[in-house]
Amino acid sequence: MAPGGCAPHHWLCKGTMLAGGVLVGFSVLSLLTYGYLSWDTLGSSLEETETTRAKLGEEPEATAATSQPHIVFILADDQGFRDVGYHGSEIRTPTLDRLAAEGVKLENYYVQPMCTPSRSQFITGKYQIHTGLQHSVIRPTQPNCLPLDNVTLPQKLKEVGYSTHMVGKWHLGFYRKECMPTQRGFDSFFGSLLGSGDYYTHYKCDSPGICGYDLYENDNAAWDHDNGIYSTQMYTQKVQQILASHNPKTPIFLYIAYQAVHSPLQAPGKYFEHYRSINNINRRRYAAMLACLDEAINNVTLALKRYGYYDNSILIYSSDNGGQPTAGGSNWPLRGSKGSYWEGGIRAVGFVHSPLLKNKGSVCKELVHITDWFPTLITLAEGQIDEDIQLDGYDIWETISEGRRSPRVDILHNIDPIYTKAKNGSWAAGFGIWNTAIQSAIRVNHWKLLTGNPGYSDWVPPQSFSNVGPNRWHNERVSWMAGKTVWLFNITADPYERVDLSGKYPDIVKQLLRRLSQFNKTAVPVRYPAKDPRSNPKLNGGVWGPWFKEDEKKKKPGKIKGENKQKKNKKKTSQKKGQSLHCRLHLAGG
């Protein structure tokens, strides 16, 4: 029985089934000499590389001899649940459809409702309540980052011989040099530090007058690569360069965190060709962005094959949160959107594609969460997980590859103690167990409980938002006038969250509230500092980047000891003073 789980005959495991629908090369020399090639020349460049090898009597790179698999994790940004061909989208995604069909589709897969939380959980294997990132996202001007005492996935993979590279969006903080990707386990980094920015100029304004450049290569601004190339294409070219330069006999971990399809809604003109009929301009632009992303992933897959990685590779695809309907995304028929704890905010597009899978071409409906990748990938890489690192993720490889039952039976979606409190929430409404004014959400087997203000709660049919705003509104709006602060759903039977069962099953509500309370006892304080005026890019050469300088540490002797201690303990991540141990607690029987 999984930690924190329950026996199969337990009432929570059984659930109450309701009548309802179920969810449904380019060469290294040319790269180093000429930099990034144009998107249209990528295919011909790869072919020329093979032609040159043939003339020289060289064979294509052989499949890697290592037993450790190459790991490629692709994270899309703000892709809605419906926004993939195999979920019924009008947007064509032939690459994603094919890779998913040949692999394993994850149809009970969960992430977090916003950027930073999902990325932090992927890279640490821990819930937000155990890293202090429970609230919102890390803002550009905040002196905040993923806590330095958390061991990261690339750090663990480096321990067992992996070459680790990140391309794309970081969004885990950068106010100190120690927070940068290259200091958190990546051999190389090429991408952006912030949550969003212009796809061509790579500039971002956080507020009027607070603007800066946001494209990095390792620890320095990548001015040399500022050639007006669309970021999706530029990132893909960088990935191809990495694969062309690396020896496939040595295991590699590639974390590709695309900026697409996050706003601003920008795409090269040719990708609009198939979507002129979409009247909603935001949806049309979004469709073009997704079409470009789909082509990019095809080019990544071709490069894996071209350079000898594919046969021993594991490619994982995931969105970081639900789509934002006002910015072109669609989560239909799920309820809610990005930023909410309704299914539309947290149930994600995800699949695994790999020649190493035993059950290819299958669908996994077992419960999977983004924290599970940390222990799963370390185990596949033949690494070791320190016993005193308290993880919230599970090794789910056998669940995905062989179709076995998931060791996961619950997910703490989050507890945010500083989110705007629900006006009508109270301890009384939570049976004296929990203050229902607090925003929280938890899933235990079939059951999902939400408290407080879970966020935007509508069901948004495709094209509901017109060019001028939500003037053609659907008739399923939910009023908050009733003062409700507790909801209970059987997600297996009612994935669209239409039938609230909190009044019908108060005992189940109480059990889930107790589980929330147990989790809350293990939470660390929220990290959400006020903005720091020293973060202004005008003070840093016009670039968003680390602003906490070494000389400032010397001016504050009271903090030197703590800062130095944190540095020394960066590699001794098992020491977690001041952090409560996360115990796997069992639900009471009944």
C-alpha cells in the first residue's frame, strides 16, 4: 500500500459513481561559425550533415551504449487541456498526436495552476507547501527564488554522469547568482529568466519604466543571439546544436521549457495560413503559436534520431498549467482556467514517448502528478534518492510503461494561506477542522475537495470569447452570491465538476478536511517578499538579472554567516533545518 494511501476496499477508494460522462545539424562547425541558422534551412542543414558524413565514409552516430536513458523533458507554457489534436481541438498538432499515439497518453495527469509552482515541483519533487512557494509566482522584482537548500533534478542526474542542459523559460528566481540555472545543476542554460516577454525582442516590462532584456546564455545576457528570431524556433535550434555537439554514448538530460503558448500572442506569419477561419483573433494567434510549437517538437524528435539518441531516449511532454481563455487557450469541457484549482487549471496535456516503453500505444488513466517525475527519472537514470529528502513524488515508471496501478492515491493541489480569503469562509463551515476561508484543494482517489476561493469557475466553450471581450457569454456562469466555500466532487464520475456533493457526503468532507490539516502541519512559511527597487534593469545594464551583489553582503555582517552557511549546504541538501518533516499520513478507516 502506498504511503498516505488506503486499502482498495476503503470507502474513499471506492467513491460513489455518478451518472456522468468520462473525459473522454546541422553540423557543429556550421553552428559555431555562423551561429543559428534560419528555421527554413534546418531540414536541409541536417541532410547536408549526413551527406558530408557519407562522403567521408562515416556512419551515422550509433545508438548510445549506456544503459542510462537519454531524458528529454518538454514543458509547454499555458497550453489548455483541449489544445491538442487528440483532445478534439480545431488546432492541428500532428507531431504531438503521433508521439502520444505511439507512446502513452496520460489522461489523469495533474500540474499546478501557474508557472512557478509547476516548475518548482518538477525540479524538486516537492509540493509548494514544502518549498515556501505556495503563493502565486516569482515576480521579476522580488528577491526570491527556489530555496537553495532544495536539491534539484539536474543535480541528482549529474551525480550519475549525466550532461545536463536547459533551454527555455526558467521562472524560478534569479535575484542572486546562486539562484541561476547553472548554479542549480545545469551544465548550460540558454533562455529567459522571467515568466514572459516578447518572442522576438526578448524584452519585458514589469511595470511602466521597469523594463529590460531577458535572454541569457549561461550566466550572461545573450546579446550576440539577439537576431530577431522567434523564440520557439531559436530554442529548437539551440537544442539541435546541443545534440549535434554531445556524444550520445554519454547520457544527457535536456529540459526544454518553451515560452509558447504563453502571451504575448505572437507567431510568424506562415503559421496563420490554416486558421484564417477562426474569428476570435486571440484564438487565431494562439493556434498559429501552437502550430509552430508542434513543428518545433518534430524537429527535436528528428534531431534525436539523426544524432543517435532516439533508441535509448525517454521524451516526456507536459503543459505547465491550464489554458487562459482570454489569451486564446481552451480547457473545454473542463471547468475553470489557468490560475484556478478547478480541473481546467490543473489537469494537463501530457504523454511519454519512448522506444523503452513496454506498453506503447496505450492510455494511462492512473493518477500522475508533476512531482512524480523527480523520483521516476532519478530511478531510471540509476541514481539514488537520499533517504532524508522528504519527497512528495512517486516513482510511476511501471505505471506508465507496464500499465500497473499507480502508487499515488492523493494529490495536495495546494494550500495558500495568504491568498485573498473567502468572505464567507469560517472554521464552523469546516466543521471546526479547517478554516474554509483559506484557498486549498486536495484530491484523494475519486474525491476532490476545494475550499476558499478556488479561482475563475466558469465552463468556457470554444470561441466563447469574441474579439471585443466576453459579450457573447455562455449561460453557465456561477454566482458567488451564495457564499459557498466548500465543494466536493467525484472527479472520476464527474470530471467536469458540475455536481457538488459536499452537502450529500459530509463525512467525506470531514475526512478530506482532516487530510488538509495534516498536510498543513508540514508546511514551511510562505516566501513572497516585497519588490526590491535594486531589481530595476536600468541599474543592471538594461538586463533582467541578479542584483544581490557580493559587496552588499559585506555591508550586512548580520547576514554573512547565514548566506555562507547556505552556500556550504548547497551540496548537502539532506540538511533541512527549520523545515518540518513531511510525513505520509494515513486516512482514518471507516
